[in-house]
Amino acid sequence: MSDRDDSVETIQRELTAFARRSRAAAARMHPELSLVSFALLAHLEDQRGCRATDLADRFLLNKSTVSRQVADLERLGLVERRPDPHDQRARILHLTARGAAALTQVSGHRRAAFRERLADWDEADLARFAAYLLRYNTSWPSADGSSRV
Amino acid sequence: MSDRDDSVETIQRELTAFARRSRAAAARMHPELSLVSFALLAHLEDQRGCRATDLADRFLLNKSTVSRQVADLERLGLVERRPDPHDQRARILHLTARGAAALTQVSGHRRAAFRERLADWDEADLARFAAYLLRYNTSWPSADGSSRV
DNA sequence: TTAATCTAGTTGTACTCTACAGCTAGATAG
DNA sequence: CTATCTAGCTGTAGAGTACAACTAGATTAA
């Protein structure tokens, strides 16, 4: 049972260390787009547009936070708001061409950094690591629209 | 080569998602101690005391940030500053008894949360996941005192 | 020894991210 | 039609962070 606890302890410690470093690293890598902005843009691309509320749910952010983030992104010309034909209160957010380009560029930087970090891993290890992370994140208690805290 | 890229992409996406959620989750789990404060205390325990500059280096934070964080922790009675006998400019930071207790408590919460998340993993997978994370973090380009950005 | 430089830490200032509360306007249920 | 609900925005406040300027002690060079 102690091996198991050791592993859990290591996983906790290393994931925490990673989380702690991420923001600073992301800020250094692309000062123009925070981790959250990046995630918002990525989700918009992924979903081909969605409402601000969806983003708030998805990312566990207050709707006021999303409102301001989106306003910034709109000011930067990366996102545009179109009225929702089915609900006059809502606006559907879409990536603009510039937004898509910015996302692509930042994604490229990130991907390059990760690829470099993982350059000397063999393929089987990569696949297993990816699978573990997926499995871990899938069990996230309060994301992806289910139980909110 | 495409499998490899897929894996890298997944690792990037899932680690990013994890990092994004961590702060909010940590704030919900123990509002009294931010992720950074927790990390600072943990490092102090680990090292049995160190200087503020060491913390700044370690965590890629500006020394002013560390100064304020430590001042807060001292105000909360979790940390104390003792003069460094070898350098009158420096102060060695130490956990107080209360600091150690707070750390233990928060660690316990975190550990419990992680243990629950990982409850249905078998031991071999846990060990491998832990090893992968360690390997990944060890190659972190600018932590642990080596190349700064 | 003395002056120049370096280092540890603090403080002033400013910006970003975030939450909560309260608001508006449109939507839906009774 | 009124009451309630929902999507989003704004006022306000607080935490975390960085950068620049500063103080005080340490180190190096002349």
C-alpha cells in the first residue's frame, strides 16, 4: 500500500509543480495571450462558436470574468459577437480570421516547446503518458459542465 | 510520425487543461492558502528553511512578489524570519509550528483529493504515471536553478 | 583603506485576473 | 400579464504579479 501512496504523492507533487510553473512559462512564451485567453480561443475554434455562459461553465470562471476576457479579445479583434437568432439575450462568440491566426501561431509555439521537451521520449511512452493524462483529466470532478462546486 | 504528434498534442492539451483548472480548484479546496503560498511553505519544509531569493529562483517569481507573499505568511504566523549568521543582509525563512500544521492540513486535503481521483487506478499505472510526470518535469527548461529565461 | 560594484530584500506603482453583487433586457412559466 | 428565470454587463474589491527605484550590507579593485 505504501508504493501506491508514494505514487499518488509523486503525481500530486509533480502535477502541482507543473501547474505552478505554467502561468509564468506561458506568459514568457507568448505575453500577448494568457493561458485563459488561449483556452477560450481554442474552445471557440473547437466548438466553432459558443456563448459566453458556455465558456464560464467550461472553464469554471465567473461570467463577469468571461465577459471581460471576451471584451478584451474583441477589442483585440480576435473574437466577434453575433446575435443568437434563437435568443435575443445571447450572443454567439466566433473567432475572427485574426483570432484564428493568433491561435494558430500561439499553438505552434506551444506545440514546438512541447515537442522539444518530449523529443527524446519513445513513441510508446508518449502514447501511454497521453493516455494517462486523458484518463486523469476526464475524471475531473467539476469540469465539462457536470457538477459545479 | 503522426501517432507521435497526436500524443504530443494530447499531452499538451491535457497538461494545459490541468494547469488552467488548478488554481480555481486549489482556491476552492483551501481558500486560506494559494497554490503559490502552499508551494512556498512546502519548499520551506523540504529545505528546512531558505532565503527569499532562493524561493524566487525556484518558483520563477520576482523577488518583490516573494517578499510580499512571505510578509503575508509571516503576518499569518506561518513563517518566521531569522537573521542569516553568514550574511547580515539576508534572512532565513523558517516554518513556524503553525505553518507546519497548516501545511500538513492542506497537504492532507490535497492528498485526499488526489487519492480519490486515482482510486480506481491500478498500482502499475500509478507508478508509470508518476514516473512520466517526474521525467517530464525534470526536463523543465528553466526551473530548479538552471537556465533562467 | 576607500571607492565602486554587487546582492538581499522592501516599497511604490500599476496591471491582470478573478469573484461577488447588483443591474438590464430579453425569455419563459403561472 | 405578471413573476420568475437567464444571458450578459458594470461597479467594486482583492489577490498575484512585475518592474523600477531604493536601502543596507557584502565584495572587489585601486
